[in-house]
Amino acid sequence: MSEDPSPVVTSGFISVDTDRLFTAAAAVWDRAEQLQSCLDDCGRHDGLGGEGFVQARGALAVLVEDCVRLARTLRQAAERSEEGETAISAGLSAAGPGFAPVASGYAEPVGAAAFVVLATERVVGARADPRSARRYAAIAARLSGAGEGPVSARAGDPEPVRAPATLAAHLERIPDGGPQLRIDRYPGSRGGSDTVVAYISGTRDDPDGSEPFDLSSNLAGVSGRVGASQRAVEQALSDAGVAEGDRVHLVGYSQGALIASRIAADGRFPVESTTGFGSPGDGIVPGRGVAALTVRHSDDPVPVLSGGEPSGHDPGRVVVTAPSGAGAAAAVGAAGHARERYLRTASAADRAADPRVVGHVSAIVPPGAVGESRGYRLTEHTELSRRGRSGAPSSGGR
């Protein structure tokens, strides 16, 4: 076959052409039947060949088995992908008209064979995994509001920390595995006020229904709703004692940047600035007096998910736009959204020393200031995650 029928699995999103999977499965099955026919013909002439003939027949039998196995695997993947499309499409429909930007930007119509699962850094489905159907069902339930649960934040042990001096160093502080949130506090670093810098992770895979940073929170956020991940971050900020008088700065990648923009616009916490990389929330207007810096790749599809564009003329907003440098690999959006590509872009912005970028970074916290850092493990307590478990969440959230 000249084309690869497999799902396109990337660090930015997944795209599955279900029709191509079914077609490929049928084609491989036909080839298996043709090879089996050849094998049967060989069987009728066993007495005519020597050792080489016997070896060739054995190799042909193995090839038939491989083709049959491949055809079955392709069909199973197509069936599971189709289940996922149906479930997520149902969830999008239940969520209402706020998902119009998602539909128009990435799938026409939503739920079609070339459905794109949005803004995920890890594969959420479309794998030959017996848990796929359960995951899709959980996503659909959360999107409709029926499957949401209370959230909790568990703080790790405090560690000493020294303030970053560059944009790239701030991006490196964003968790990439383990706790989804890191909160650094620098006592009295600005005129006697504490400076609090929260580093917010991107989307995570959700194997057991307890991950608030999942696909449903992504979709909730871009449609203007408060998802579980935002509730969990707000819970952690409250648990960390963030209050009036603190100077709060939010730094996030992908879904984390979306959460930062939404919290800053909400006004519940005294946010002074947001710094976002590859944010699907670039169209969200910062709150009054909030300085915003957003870094976006011109070949990254994720920043358009909120249906808006950042304006370089907005007061208090700095927009850094650059190609990811991935070339043709970014055509499907994978490399364009990759965290490591954003780290390269941030490093390039640091080297360029544009006074607007330098000013934004230095205003977060004085470089070299000494403080305390804690990682926060955030959990959503859904019906799915509670099955087979005991105990209750340690704290709630709105």
C-alpha cells in the first residue's frame, strides 16, 4: 500500500481517519486470502519440491498469519476509534454552541472520520487499548456536566528555589510529569509583598478518570466554561494561602496557559501577569492591569482554539510569534506545538533581548531571589476514579 493507514499520533494532537483504517483492514485481509490460496496450491505439490520448496512454503505460511493478524488489529483500531468519535461528538453536542470554534477549526463536521482530538500532549484514545471505550465515555460525561467531580490538591514537601532570570528558564519550571502544578513563593521580594509564581502544566493522559488536566478540561476551557483543571489550580492557590497583598504571576504551557488566562480574567486572585506558551486561550482578554506575554508558533494550530487572536496593540500584552523551525513536520501541527520547540523559541527571544520581553520577565520576580517551591498533585474525584477505591477527597472546589 502506498499510504500509511495508521493513526497520526503526535505530541500535539491525534488525527484518526477511520474510513482509511477500515479500508486498509479489508485490503490486508484480501491479500491474506490471496496468499492463503497460493499456500493451498503449494500443498498440492508437496512431493515435487526439495528442501528449498519446503522452506518457502513455511515462510509463506508465516506471512499469511502476519497478514491476518494485521488485518484484525487494523479493524479493532478502527472500531475503537469510531466509538471514540461518537462519544466525543456526543459530548461536544451536549456542551452547546460554545464549541463552535473547535468544530470550525478542526473537524468538519465534528465526529467525522478525520476527527482531531484537540490540544493534547499525550494520546487520549485511538489505541488498541481495552480502556479506550471507558475513557471516551468519561470524556463525553464530563463534557455534558454529568461526570464532573470535586477536586483536591495535595502539596509536596517544600524545597528552596532561586528565581529564574530568563523566559526559557520560566518555561522549564512548568511541570512535565508528576505534579501538574508548581507554586514558588518569594517572601518580601517586592516592596514587602510576597511574590507567588504558579507554573501550570499542559494536558495529561487520564488512565483512571482522576486526571483533571484531561481533554474534557481543554474543551471546557476553550468554550468558556470552568473545567476541572482550572478548579484544581484555584483550589491549590487557595490552599497555598494566596490572598490580597500577594503579587501573583501565572506561567503555563498549552492547557496550563489557557488556565492562566482564565484565572487572570476572572479576577478572583491578585494576578499581575500571565506568561503563556502555545495557549489555546490567546483570544481571552487579560483582566484590568494584568500584563500578558504570549509565545505562539505560526505553525501551531492550538492557539486558535478559543476563536480569538491576540493583538500586539492591546495595552499590557506582548505577543512573540515565530515559526517552530520544524519545517514540513509541523504541517500536521505536531512539532509546531511541541514543548521543546517552544523552549527553543523562548531561548531565541532571550538572546534577542527585546526590552518588552526583558521587562516582562524581570517584573515577575527579581532574578536570583530566594524562596520556597512546592509541587501540587491535583486530582478530580469522579465516579470513574472512585470505583474500587475508598476514601474521600481531602478538599473541595467550586
